[in-house]
Amino acid sequence: MDRRPARVELYARPRAAERWPAASPVQTGGGQDVGAPLRQTFRTGVDLTSVTVTVVDSEGRLVRGLDRERFEIFEDVAPQVVTQFVGDRVPVSLGVLLDTSDSMFGERIREARHAIDRFLFELLDRRDEFSILAFNHVPRLVTGWTADPLVVRPALDQLRPSGATAAYDAVLAALPLFESRHRQRAALLIISDGADTASDASAREVRAALLRSDAFVYAVAIDADARQPINSRVNPQALREITDPSGGRTEIVRSTADLFEATTRIAEELSSQYLLGYTSSHGADGQYHSIRVRVTGGDYRVRARRGYVAPDGSRPCATPRAPCR
């Protein structure tokens, strides 16, 4: 969970106990300046706990346009005062983790490339940035933070499926990227058609690392009825155990052809979220704190992260695998 100074309109993220001196432009591979229009507005030294919130109605439809007074936040059961609130779309740094194991060979990888291209360049906001990491039995960074199709498309075209699936290792490899991001919100999208068969890390380690990150996680599980005799069938429940506590969710599709609809729903959600901030009384105590968000005045369901581990200034890293703060 990110703890940051006041005013949550800034799209350049400070690390814990640090301040950015100025918002600097991000140069993509094609020379496109994707950072210049963004404003630096953090000015005071009050640390906030920020929470990204998704609200849906009883029919599962996204709810927009709610005001600050409708939201209640509880940390460790105690009510908190919502001191910062943004109801408009806040730009996001999105890490895309694409499974390139053997089972993605042929039409699957081609359809996945097309879906990612449409998602990034048609559905996301032009102010967003993204980084792509491919994984089979090892994770590999394909692009750093960019918004340039001239960087992303050739990189995606070069991907060739092979090997086993190490999704947990890929998530842990991606989390440190958010330390150098240039947008306020942080999100991961995992696209995979196989169960994790090759990670050194466990799901428990991934969940622990996410508690020390402000990233929320989406996954698209390709659970096809007809399988190639390679690797193991995807485990949606294992993905849910990673995505749901972070405030994200897992989509299940039956083929890569369905990725278009799944990524459209995720893009709509990214454009319909609220960003809330409150000042915790616990400070940098290195402890776990639960979070619950509630919306009053209607039959609403809320998704937000369920808790976080506060930074601990006395230790450089909480765990060997977790990103340092």
C-alpha cells in the first residue's frame, strides 16, 4: 500500500518518505512525450494511504458519479476520514504480463497480440503508460514504461511461445517496475492459459508482496475446453487468490478469441474507478492493517484492496522477494 503526501492529483508517484522534485516527461522509444501534460500537485508532507475503489450495482454495472460523502473507509475496523477524493479518471501505469509458454503456440499467441494491441491503443486513455513482460518458465521484460505503438508492436511480434508457465515469478518480477512509474495508479494484467508449473515463488509469497505494493491485479484466465497436450489447464481459483485481495478480479474466457470482450470490460473498469485517500494513525510501523470500504445510500458492491503492510523505516526490505520501500 502506497503512503504518499497530500493531494492525490499527482500522476508521478513518490516512493515512501520521498518527494519528486518535478514531474519530468517520459520519453518513449518513438520520441513521444507522454508526461508533459501531467501536473505535479503534491505540496504538503502529510502521508496518505490511497485506495483505488470499484463500485458496481446489484446488476453488476459500474457506478460512476458518486461523491465523497457516500464513501466510508475502515482501517482495522476503526472509521477513517476520507481527506482526499478523485471521482474522475486518474491515469494508470499498467503492467501487462503475457503467458508465452508452449500452450500459447499458433493462433493463441496471434489472438493475444491483437487483443493487447487493441486494449492498449484503443481502449486505454492516451495519458496512460504501460510495460509488457512476457513469461514462460522465466519472466522477460519486453518493454519498459511507454505509450508508443512503434515500441510495443514490434516487441509483441517477436514473441515466440516455448517452455512452461511461471506466473508467480512473473508477478514478483513486475512489481519493482512500479517504483519507476510515472502515473498515479498502478495495475497489473495477467493473461495466461496454463496453471503455474515452473515458479520458484509460491502464491503465498505473491500475496505477501502485493500487500507491500499499491498495485491492483487483473487476470484473464483462458480456460479452453479443448486443450493442447502441453502444460496444465489454467487454475482460475489460484488467480483469484491473487487478484481479489488486491482489489482486482479474474475474468474467465473459453478461448483467446474472447480476449477482446474481457479486456474491454477491464478497460471500462479502469475508467470508472474512484481514488480515495486517508491519513492512518499507525504510521510506518511495518504491520499489516485491514481495509474495508463501504458506499452508503444504495445497494452497491465495492471492490478495493483488503489490507496492506505499512512501510518500516528500520528495514530496507520486508521480505527478500518483496519490492523495497
